[in-house]
Amino acid sequence: MPMGSRTASYLRSACRDNIAHIPSDAEYALDLVFTVIRNLTDSLEELFPGVKTFPVIGNHDRQPANYLPTTPYLPFYSRLLNESGWQRFFDVNTTETFRKGGYYSQKIGEQLRLIGLNSLIWCDCNAYLSTNDEADPVDQLAWFEQELELAKSAGDKALIITHVPIGYLETPKDVSYLKTKYNEHYVKLLVRYSEVIVTQLWGHAHTDTFRVVQDSTGQPVAYGLVAPAVSPSGPPHFPGLRVYMYDKRERLVVDYDQYYFNLTAANLFGDVNWHHTYTMSEKYGFSNLTAASLTRLISDFRQPHSEKFDAYLQLNRYSQSSFVCADDCRLSVLCAIANPLQAQYESCLGRAMAKLVVLIVTGVVLLLTLIYFISSMIQYGLRKRRQTNQYQILSQQITE
């Protein structure tokens, strides 16, 4: 169906940190965090009057950054609502779960609900989790499953927004976004409720990328999109802004337009305009944005000398023309975008067999060690018995 015949609405992607990436050890008050977020909130309302905004918590929206205790009803959540002005965006019945743990669900259209998750509570970057291990911090996973079940029962679709993606970074490899057990649970829910979930919109990575989720048979069933950041920190890039096109009739995100802000041109020539970079469907040559179409795109990426993959790599770092990705780098990228689960990721990198070999060798070494120990104990027992017999014989000879 051509886009002209669709009844479309537009979603701006803003699953990003709300304040600057100040170093975690920098000295600044939490009050500054709330003030900066309040300024941003007021600006969004002024510049986009009548447009609904749905915020999520980023890992830098704290002081210190990357640190959030798993205590339910932490005062931080209420302060975000009240002092940062977020309460104006939420329905009355939405604020209760946000006050508990920074997550919420809200109807945003006919048979469409938006679920905003607090990914910092699961993030591998959260220093608090290094010394605290909980099955379900602030009950968010149980609530998430309940919301998806409610959506399914009501015949609704769910659009998920959160800051931190699932799975692994493209480069460097072996860096996970979420703690493994939370990531595994999250992905299982994505598979179980794939017919309910429209898509997932993420930030955090400061790169332009996506993730595909497969079921147990290897079929693509869900996907998520990572938009590049407004902040130019991290991998060097120009600020990015993304506009998603949502088909109200089909209840699908069907495409998106990506824009960038050229900081060099702005500083040198006063060019303060946002420029269109690409449209997803035109750039990669497909009509609908689905898990299946993204999987076909990954297959194209795997082809030798893939022009689409080269284009993706440049867009991934967003205008960093010097970005070079050799064979090992390319493998890392391909494994990350298609394999969000640890076992899948390890297998893709070719480590599954290596791990099995290590386990087998370790098992053999332990078995040989055990055999040696038992043999030594038997020999020790036999020596003790011979010594005892010799002592008894010697004692009898002395007595006689």
C-alpha cells in the first residue's frame, strides 16, 4: 500500500538522556538535574503546543550518573514528576507506577497503549547493581508482563519506549546493555507477546542501529530501533533527530525520516537548520518496517562487499566519515544487531564450540585429578596396612 493512502501520524524519537553527559564524579547537585530537565520540558511544550510528550529516564538523569537504587517509591521519581514538570504529561492513574519505579503505561490512541520502561533499573551501567542482586527490581518485569497481557486481552497494540536497548553494543564487542538475567527475561516477553508489540524505540547508544528478536525456531518476531543522540558525545557524530511514521489503520510503525544538525556548518557559517539524511524505506529498499524486512536487510549486510552494510556503518556513527570497520568489527556488528541473547551472541561470534571444548578439557582434567587423588589414597591405605602388618610381625618377634 503506498504511503499516500495511509492515515499516518508522526512520532518524534526522544528516548534519550535529558541532561548533558557530565562525568559521574563531577560535583553538581541533583537539583541541577531537575532544573535542566524542567527547562527542556518547558521548551518542548512551548515549541510543540498540543503535542503529547512521553518521557523516560536516562542513565544521566541522575546524580551521580549511572547510579539508581532499586528501592520502590524512591523520592527521586516523585521529584521528577513534580520538579521537572513531567506530571503534566501523565494521566492521573499513570503516576502511581511512575512514583513506585519510574515506569508507566498510557493509552495514546485507539487500541494503542504506550509503555514507558525504566531501563536504568536493569542497566549493566547501573553501579548500584554491582553489589545488589534482585530478581525483579521495583517489580517492573512482573508489571510489564501484566501490561502486555492486558493489551492482548483488550485487543490493543503496545508501543514500548525506554532508554537502554537490549543485547550488546556493536563495537566494542562483549559489552552488554542490560544485566544478563534482566535482558533474558525482557527478550522472552518480547517473543511471547510479539503479536501485541508494535515496536520498541530506544536511545542511549548514540548510534543509528536496530535489533531483531527471533523465536525458538529462528523466525524474526520482534524488533527495536535505536536513534542517534542529540548530544555529539560518545562516538563522534552530529546531533540527530528522528521522525517515525505510524499507520493508524494497520497499527504499525511503517517508516522513519532521519535528520541531522551539522555542527561544523553551524559554527562556521551560522547554518542552524536540520537537514534530512535519509528515509529508511528508500535507503534500504523495502516497503514496510518489520522484523522480517530487517532480517532480510541483515542477510544483505552479510554479503561480500555489501554496499548497504557500508552505508549502514557510516550512518551508525553518524557522519563520522573516518570510521573504519574491518572483518572482526563487521562480525561484531552483525552479531549484535541479530542476536540479543547471550547464547545467540556467543554462538554468532564462534565461541560456542570453543566454550564447549574448554568445558570438556576442564572436565577431563578434573576427572583425571579425581582419579589421581583416589589412586593416591588407595596406595596410601595399602602402605599403611603393610606398615601395620610389619609392625605386628616385629612386635611378635621381640616378644618371643
